[in-house]
Amino acid sequence: MEFVFSEENLRKIENILKKYPVKKAAVMPVLYVAQEQNGWISTEVMREVARILEIPEEDVLGVATFYTMYHKKPAGKYHLQVCTNVSCMLRGGYAVYDAVKNKYGLKNGSVTDDGKYSLEEVECMGSCGTAPMIAINEDYFENLTPEQALAIIESMK
Amino acid sequence: MERIVLPEIENLHNIDVYIANNGFAAARKALLMSPDDIIDVVKKSGLRGRGGAAFSTGLKWSFMPKSTDKPKYLCINGDESEPGSFKDRQIFEFNPHQLIEGIIITCYAIQAKSAYLYIRGEYHKWVNLMETALETAYARGFVGEEMKKTFNTDFSCNIYIHKGAGAYICGEESSLMNSIEGKRGYPRVKPPFPAQNGLWGNPTTINNVETITNIPPIINKGWEWFSAIGEPKHPGTILFGVSGHVNKPGVYELPSGTLLTDVIYNYAGGVPGNKKIKCVIPGGSSMPPLRGDQLEGIKMDAESLRAAGSAIGTGGIMVMDEDTDLVKVLARIAKFYYHESCGQCTPCREGTGWMLKLLNRIVNGEGSQRDIDLLLSVANNIEGNTVCALGEAAAWPVKFMLMRFRDEFEARVSPHINLEPKNKVHSMRHTVNPIDKVEI
């Protein structure tokens, strides 16, 4: 499927390019812009990013696959990220993770059939003092019980 | 007790409140000094990096070449991905302008015209807060071309925010620079060091967010004041992030040298249910864990912790009570390093996976006595054999956990499980519990 940046995003990219002395450096922020528009980073997206930044396509592929926050396949409308690293684990991170997993029949990296939710077991999110936590798309929800986590997820329409 | 990095002033994130509280006075003062004088003050203050290595900040700045035609860069490390560390986000949220002022002063001291503030990608909220603060500072003429007029000087610098995308390794300084350059976050071989060959091959200094936030008060109040706080060899306050089994987890700004037991019991409210402490990791998950009976009298500063057999790291204190399953904890730590190993060096890429599989096998009750020794052997073969310190970060928890809590692990392995290879040539693959069947 063809991918082109929207007019608005092209202007965003123009501003991003001003931050760096070379175009290649803009690949990470530009991938973010692309992900925001497309939902995930497809091959077409990477080709277009490479064309705009005038860098080899494989360089974009290298970056997109190295960093975990670029989705290499479509994520759910609500991407649920549960931290199970030590600080969260000690305060019940796995209870939250298992509750989410069981309720929606998800496993790490999978998406519900209706495309509404996807689940990821993430590494430390920096919420150790307010553990356990769940991040839904870009927002953090902290100091949760499994019940509260499920209630928050349910409230997402 | 005075707080330097996170003062108790309401709405300090608002630039007007910050200015009313002597904000940007340090920048004004610093821009009248010579860059060398500033470096000298910071050197004398004894300020040491808060990102983990506790290296002298002034000394690091002095490595920047004086006579060069190349542009110089400052990178501020706000990647904050170390498990147990959550201090920088407090600065982004509650005191962003002191960080910005610190960046301006540092840029002037090392004569850098551009600074990149690297913030981890998961911190969307804090990236936005920082961007708003930075826009305000630009609009008020404290940063950029306008600052020449504001401060009546001919120096100016620009600050840019670069958002990471979920790689722990980018907290390593050379990997951070590669990430800013738009590459995979592979650490670089040192030497050459960043001060000679950093961002795009130019002289670069990389400092932690908390370190830089300490700069304005040092300039304002002088090095004598700063060096008198806390432990003389590691002066100042440190942001301690206390997490795990404590009643009041959170970030506490305390003078260096505060007793670890004081941090846990007096500030973080002790352990729920008055349970005993089995284990404490004092500086984020990469640092050697301490046994409960080792905690008495340990001071929280670089030298004291080193003497106690651990390290200060990022000051992320993880407390585990007597009922904690340390085998599971170590397996979780191993999983983290397996996930975050960038894959550049073989010992780390392969070794972290082996350690995780071995630990999972022990967690599942399928481990043998030999697995414990094999774990140690793998850890020893990673340590010192990698480009960056992630190798040590992965090996230390395993090594020291096994050294200090060996009985916990021995109780979980069975003497009846015989993992003697059936075929000596093919080794582990032909054992009773094949390691490649252990789920990661």
C-alpha cells in the first residue's frame, strides 16, 4: 500500500530537519511522525522515510527494527504496555499483566481480533516508585491493582 | 535540610515562579565569567556525575579541546532506563528550567553551540512538559539567538530535544550519540573518547540530567558551599529513588552519605508488615545486590558503597523483603538484559540468553547443581569482554546474587537431576532437560 506524508506532517518534518546538521539524524523523529499517521511502520513507510531523508532504505530498516517503540506490525487501537520489571514485579506487576492477558486472551505482542487492544510486556518504564503500572498508548496509569487496571482498560472506548 | 535539585517551591515548573526564585541568575553570573573559571568552580565543587559512573564533572568538561575549528556539542542524558531509576522524570516535571539553565551554563563552559537533550521514548508526558518549558525559555529569550540580548553577551546556544524509542542501551553515552545521529544504538569502541570524537566526529560532552541540574546552584552559591554538603569525596545531594517493598516508595533528595538504613526506614517508611529485609540493590538493577545483614552502617555515596561491595549507580534503591523469591528476581533481571543487549558483542548477545535460560530452568525446578557453576562461568565470560558496560551490568547481578545468596539457589536445584551430557561432543543439547526447550 502506497504511503505519503500528509501536508501537515511534511511541515512537521521540515521543522525536525532544522534541529540536526545532517538529514540522516532526523530518522527517529520522522519515524515517529510516520507511525502517528500510519499506525505502524510498514515497508512502504520505511521507503518513503528513506526517500525524504535521502538515505539508504536499509538504514531506515535498521533503525526501525532496533528500537522497540516502532511497531513493525499493526498494534491495537489501545496498545497496553505492562511493566513486569523487578520494582513492578515486587509490587504485583505480574498480577496486573496476567489479569490483562487472561481477560482479553492476549499474549505478549498479540492483538485482539477486533483490533482494539494489543499487549506488550515492557521493560522498566520509570514508574518504580508508583508501581505497578500500565501504559495505554502514551499515557501512564500508576499505583494499580489488577481490578483498577482492567477498569481503566474497559473505560477506553 | 536543603534541597538543591528539587526544591520545595510550588509551581517551580512555571518560568515566572522560577525567575522569582533567583532563576537564570546563575546563567547571568556565569556568562560574565570565563569558561575556564566555570570549569574550575565545578571541579572544586567536587560534583560527580549522577548517571552511574560518578566521574568528576569538572574534569570531564576539561577534556574538551580548547583550540579546534570543529563545532562542539553537549548531550544531556535523560534516557533513564535503568530498572529502579525514576529520578530524572521528577526534574522534567517539577524543575525543568533549572535543567535548562544548567544546560546554558554548561554549553558556555565547554563552548558548545548546540545541546541535545535525550529523553527516553516512553516518557511522552515528560517530553511534552520539557518541550513546553523549552519553548517558554526560548520565547522569554533565555535560549537561542535572543539570549545575547537578554544576558548582554556574545554567546548563544540552542537546545534540542531528541526522543528515544525504547532502547536501554541508549543510556550508554556513545550509543546515545549514535542514536542522535540516526543510527542503531550500538555503543562505540573507546578510545577515541567523546571529547575528541563524539557527535558527528566532533568534540562532545555527555552529562546526566541530574548532574546538569546541580550546576546553577553551584554557580550561585559557590563551590565551597556545595563541597560542604554530604560526604566530602562525593558531595552534594543525590536523588534516591526507593522502590519495591517499602511503605512510601518515591524519590528522596538527601545529602550523599546518608545511611542506607535511614533512607529505607526513616524516609521510605520501612518495610510493609515490619518484615525483615532480605536483599537491597542500592543503585539500579545493574549494581551488585546486598544481603540484608550487610546493610547496617552503609553510607550512600560512591566510595562507601564500593567499600561495601556494591556501587552507587543511579541511586535507585530496590528493597526486597524476607519473603522475596530471589531466584525469580534474578531471572527477571536476566530477562531484562537479554532483551536489552544490543547484539553487537557476542559474549553479551549470547551470554545474556544463556543466563536467562539457565535461570528459568532453575525457577522451573529443573536445574542441576552444575547450572549454578555454569551461570557463574557465563557471567565471568561476559564481564570485561564487551564494548560497553552492559556486559558488566548483566554479569554483576548474576555473579553477586550467586555469591551472596548461593544457598537460595542451591535449595532450588536438585541433586537428582543429572545434566551430564550423553554425548560429550554435542554437550548440552543431549541432556535430560534440553536448554533450548526452556521458554524465554
